[in-house]
Amino acid sequence: MEPFRNGGTDTTRIGYVNRNNQRCEGQRGVAGTDHSQTAYRMECLEANCCYVYGANGTDVFQRRCPMCQGGAAGIEV
């Protein structure tokens, strides 16, 4: 299986944490669900959650956790 890689922007780099305490863990080149997007692995850093899910690159900066913050369902990574 291919390792996770950084995206091309600051918000899609491995380790980026958005304003909702969600950390980007990179991408493997899997297509996202939006036009010309790549799916990124995200992890919720909220205490007692740690949910892992996928998000389109354009959504990383604002994503909310689908498990504990009422965010949209994750996508396949």
C-alpha cells in the first residue's frame, strides 16, 4: 500500500490542524467526490474521539468531525 503524501497547499500538508481541531494526515492519490479533488485522511483530535475519515482537499481547512461535531459524512480514502 502506498504511503500517505503531502498535498500541494499548506492546508493539505501532513500535520496541518484546522480551526475545528481536525488533523490532515495526507493523501494517496485517491479521487475525492468533488471535481478534480483528491481524498485526504483526516483525524479528529478532540478528546475521546480520534475518529478517522476522508475529506476532499478543498474541505480540509474547515472540516468538522462527522462523529463528534456534526460534520458531513467522510469519504473513501
